[in-house]
Amino acid sequence: MTDSRFQEDGRSHRARMLAGDMEPGPRRAKWEASRPIAIGGNVWPGGGAIVCPGVSIGDKAAVGAAAVVVRDQPANVVAVGNPARIVRRIEAATAPPHQQ
């Protein structure tokens, strides 16, 4: 397993991406292969969330802490659990009443 840190808007996040054996033999024989991970804009990954190879997460999605994302997640959703499942759709943002 490989840890990767990234920073967005001044917040530090940790994402885990599963990586297989680093030996070239099994990869050349196609026993295992890596696949790209696509993460959309303004995505909020929870602490310790795991995104498996080949998965994409749509724009403005939120992934719960310690969730394991094994399937593609569409935009504007909240996904939690192991395996991650959609628990809520995120509606268009509106300003709070005190800011209108």
C-alpha cells in the first residue's frame, strides 16, 4: 500500500492508493496491473479513505473517513463505508440566510 499526501486549500489530506507487488515479473506477465485513479474537482476525501485502482470519483463528492472506494462514484454524492456506498446526494449549494 502506498500513502500519498496532497494539500488543497490549506488543508492536509491523506489518501491511500493500493499498489501491488513492485516486482516487474508479475506485472509483465499480466498477473497484476495498475490502473489510473481519477479524482474530480472539489472532492473531500475523509481521513484514511482508500481508493482502489481504476476507480473515479466525480466532482464535488465527499468520501467518508476510512471508506473503501471500490466502484466509481458520481458527482455530488456522499459515499461512506466498506465498500463505499452512496448515502446522500448533494444538492446545489445555497448561501446561509445570514449571508444573503
